[in-house]
Amino acid sequence: KGVGTYLRSVNLSLIPTEKCPVTGVDDKVHLCAGMLDEGGKDACQGDSGGPLLCNNTQIGIISWGQGCARPNSPGVYSRLDLYLNWLNETILNNAAAEIDSKVIDIILVQLIMLIIM
């Protein structure tokens, strides 16, 4: 269908990895999110690298899935918490002045996008 003109968002449920029915999910590095029984809501092709937010805090990065919005096939996300120490150290070690935490959040998202792409 091509690239969309407008940025979209969807509300999903976090699914405990032990209940995630997708083969290949590793709770050490992945999160699952979607609508288990209903389907109909999900990230899809072209969304990879986008954020997974919980209470306005980024907790994951869209990674992969089996199709789009299928029942019992939630999306798989890379856990962001695994990289926070490295990102914070990298930013703070290279900063000339103290950086406000909101600025750090913006920079973190941009760095993550560069790493993934």
C-alpha cells in the first residue's frame, strides 16, 4: 500500500514473553505487544525502528513479527532497557555541559534509529 502520509499510533497490550505465542522470542532481548485473540492492531512493514511507548516512555523498538495484526501473532520489539546504560554513558561522556533529561530522551531515540538503520 506504500508509505503513509500521516504518522499513526495504536494502543496495544504488553504480553508477558512466557505467554507470547511467536516462535523465536527471547525474553532477554524481546518484548511482545499486540491484541492476542482479536488481532487487528499491530506494527507492520515499514514500521521497524519505531518506538514502543508505555506511559509516554519508550520501552522498545519495533523489530519484527509474523504478518501484520494477525490474531495470536503479536509484534516483537527489542527491549530498550538493555541499551540505556551504554547510551547514557556515550551521551554524557561526549557532552560539553550537563544535558537535561528530556534532551537525553530525544537524543537516545535518534541514536537508536541510527543504530537500527
